[in-house]
Amino acid sequence: MPVYITSTGCFLPGPPINSEQVENILGAVNGRASFLRVQIQKANKIKTRHYAIDENQQTTHSNVEMATNAAEQCLDRAFISREQIGMLAVASTQGDYPAPGMASMVQAELELPSIEIISTHGICSSSTMALKAAWNSLRLKEHDAALVVSSELASRMLKKQRYEAATESTFAEKKIDFNTEFLRWMLSDGAGALLLQNKPSPKGLSLRIDWMKGYSHAHAFPTCMSVGSSGKIGETKTWQDYDSYAEAERQGALLLRQDVRLLDNIVRMGVDGYLRLVEEGINKPSEVDHFLCHYSSHHFKNKILEMLEAAGVAIPQERWWTNLYTRGNTGAASMFIMIDEFMRSSDVQVKEGDRILCFVPESGRFNTTYFHLTVVSA
Amino acid sequence: MSDGEIVIREGPVDEEDENIETISLNPHAQVCLQQLLRVWLGFERDLSTVPLIRRIDLGTYTVDDHLCFLRNLRQQVIEGSRWIARTASSFDSEYSEIRSRIIQHAMDEHKDYELIEKDYIASGGDLEDIQGMSKNVGSEALHGFLMYRSSRPNPIDLLGAMWIIEGLGEKMASSWAERIQELTGLGEDSTRFMAYHGHNDEDHMQLFYEMLEVVCISQKSVDIIVKTAKVVARLYRLQLEEIEYEIK
């Protein structure tokens, strides 16, 4: 049973924020400007992004509100009524509530009656997991239509108060704590939504999902991006093991952290999965018209890319497309926000028959996910 | 804007004007390189599960770990120049160009173990200890396999072995040498052997591609090169796993 993405939507809270303004929104920790902001922003090359908190670090949109707004836009653009939707899959790194699952909350906001739901938990790749669950449900003819939503509200974890409260953390101890600050200047907020159906949209272009694959390497590598540990060498406690949440926060166990030294492994494992799919005859790089990658291409500007070129399986730069630099890195939501804009953008002529390879790597504990779409018309 | 000099446009990603040299490999060599890349990436990933290497990742690697690592590494490096020299001598005149390159390579590296001994002393070890060390179980297996393969006529599959061992040399230099100093408080003189292998890496890759282009001209050659790379990767990891038995 072929399955199609027949509508898309996205929601980006507030105005675009340029790099200089970011610290006004997230706040200067203890009133001091960051030593690392400019360096990290230069490296990630993100020019503008959006936040669901204001200059006083007050939340302007909840995560569920953002997810709902993206979903509403997607449904408004669809050629079916919302009663036909049989399943809602929602992905986020952290919902507004640790429990219940975020899909319950989004369902309530959307007022979708008696549907099947799934909340996927993870980081960037959780959106691919939600998409795959919905895709499989339609393939099994369980439903005729499914809504897949991914939303991220990272800024609540990145606001100055979080770091100021971490008085006994590595961040407080070290003059420069790159691992703890790295994601502060990297992530931002937003939501994206995709509608899946068992037939193409009667008007305009749809995207047939040809295949979806994922390879996780958590068995081999230590954790690279996380919340829940103090990040101190040898520390085995996680946030709920402390006597109080206040103590966990003081120790820095609630700060979002990236082990930057391990980060290259996600590029390597991304290439490994890509080559595995070539070897299995699933991925045919020469036939890919558009490559949508959650990572910015300059991360691949290294020897591995040169080797892929030598090996005859690189995708030429002109076929890469991203909106990461203007919409920001919104984690799990990024790929859906990218697909939405890609299909509407005037700077690329998407036409029937075009083949699109999407790649969503997750550095958390090294999960790499890939899916392939073909542009079809009614 | 703080990042005024960076030009970013909406849509197709910015292409930076880097001079990536185009290497034109034949289709068999291309497939071989694809598979060798996967063997390497899998090897590199699985190294992260080796307890000693995991401690480098987790930040719990100690001076004792380093001494133990060097003691075990020395045996493999001594034997390394032997199989490379044997490989050279097993090529007939049809491969004379390859043969001269491999002889040169053996020349370059055959006294590298002396550098390891110096690192060992600088790390606080005694020369007699490292010189008195015998090959661990993994080193025995690795060396045995390499000598067997290199003794066969025109052993082109040893290119797969070089791919893994040279790749590891580069990884030691780029990922381990500085990190080990940082974790142990030892000086630069404790990791000279590891750091040294990062040099001339670009040239090594170019040479590798040239050799691959010459020898990898059939599916059969792809298969034996990749197979040897896989065996060497597994035995090399065994060698590193066996270090733990000495620690215990």
C-alpha cells in the first residue's frame, strides 16, 4: 500500500531573531555576556531563528501550542476533513509535561475524536520514528490518513535561569564549559506537521514515501547529547536520583549538554548508514535530485566527503537543500519544517518524478535515519 | 551582525570554494573504496567498545593504561615492518611500481618502535619492561595472518590491511594523542609515536588511491581486499581487547 505526504504545515514562534539578539532572548548568565556565543554561532552559520520565550524568558507559546499550530496549518491545506484522520503521531525531545505523552495533549488541542496516538521520545530522530510509525500503520491499512507532528521548545532549557541555578555544576566550576554551552547557541524553537494518506492529494504535488531506514549505534558509543546527568567524570547518578530536583539542578543534571569531542562520530555513522544503503541497492545517489539533510553541509566538509566523491557516491552540492540557516536548528522539528518550505519554495523547481533523500542524524546516542520520497501528482 | 563575513543564502546550501581534488577511480576501485570505508567506520565504532579505548572517551584513562597500551603496541609495530617488507618481496615485476612504494613505506616505519620505547620511558616506564614484553594473543593472531597473506604471490589484498592500520595511525594522531595528555597530565613526549602518524596524511591517501586504481580491476580483487581489511580490523580490535587481560 503506497503512502503519500499530501499536506504540510509549520509554525515558527515570534519574529526571526538574528545572532546578535539571541543573548537578549535567552539572557546573559549572571549578567555577563558569553565568551563562546560568537564562536559557536559562526561555526553553525545559523543566521536567524525563532524562540517561544520573550526577552524576560517568559514562555510565549507552549510546546503543545506550537505543535497544534503547525498541525492546524497542515490540515487547513489538506483536501480531507479532520474526521478522516485515524492516527496522530507526535515527536518532541521534551513535551510540556514529562507525562502523559505529548500526543495526548496535542490530540486534545486539535479535538480529534477517538483516534490512535503515538508519542515518540528521543531527540532529532524522534520525528523520523513518528513518521515511520504512521507510515507503517497506513501500509498495514490500519488507517486511511495519519497526522505526524514534531515540535521543539528548547529555549526553556537554554534560558539564563537554568545556568544561574546550576551553582555546583561544571558550568559554574569552569571558566569555559564548551560542552554545556554548545547547544545554547545552536538550538531554537518551532514545529512542523505532515499529513499522510493512502492516496495522493487530488490537487498539486504529493510525496510518496518509498522507504525509511534507521541505524542506531548506542551499543557502541557513550552518550553524546543529553539532559539528566551532571556530566562530571565518573558520575552515574541521573536527575531523579538526587534527593530533590533543586539539588539535581544545582549539580547541573538538568542542563542540556553535548560531548563535543564525540560529535564527529555522528557524521561517521551517518556516512556508514548511507554507504550501507548503497551496498544494499536501496540508496542510489546518482538518482537523487534533492538531498535534504538535518545537518548543515559544512559539517561534512572533511575527508569523509572527499572519500565519498572518490568512491563515486557523493551527492553534488547543488542538489543539497536546507533552511537551517534561516529557520534555525529546531531538533526533531527541523526535517518537517524543511520539507514544508522545500515544497513551497520558489528557489527550487520541484517537479513530478523528482527523488528526494532525507537524512536525520541524532547525536544523542548516535541514531541515524534516512528516508526517500518521490514527487507525484494526482 | 556578528557573522557579517559569512554569506548564507536561502535554499541551496552554500558551496564553499574548497579545492577538493577529483580522483578518478575505475568502477571496481570505487566499489572497493565504498566497502573499505564501511569496514573502517565499523572498526572505528567497535573500537569504542574496547574497555581501554572507552576510557579515553569517558575520561577515565590513566597513566597505567597508557603504559600498558604502549607495551602492547610496541610488539605490533616491530612486526609491522616485517609484513610490509614481506609484502614488497612477494610482488613480481608486473607490480614493480607498487613494490617500490611498499619498500619505501617499510623503510619509513621499520624503526618506529624506538619512538614507542622513548614515549614509554617519558611516561614513567622502564625500558626493560617494554622490551621484555611478548606479543599478546591478539598481536599473535594479527601478525600470523599478515605474514601468511603477505607470503602469497602478488598479495594485493594487503592494501586492505594498510587501509585499516594507516587509518588507525591517523586516528591516534587526531583523536587520541592530545586527549591522552589531557587526561593523564603526561607531556607531549608521551605520545610522540601516536602524534607522528598524523603527518602527511593527505599524501598517504593520494598514494593509496593510486595503488587501488592499479590493483583493483575486478570484482575478485575487490572481494579479497575487503576481506583482508575485515580480518585485520577484527584482529586489531582483538589485540586491543587483549590489553585488558594484562591489566587484570
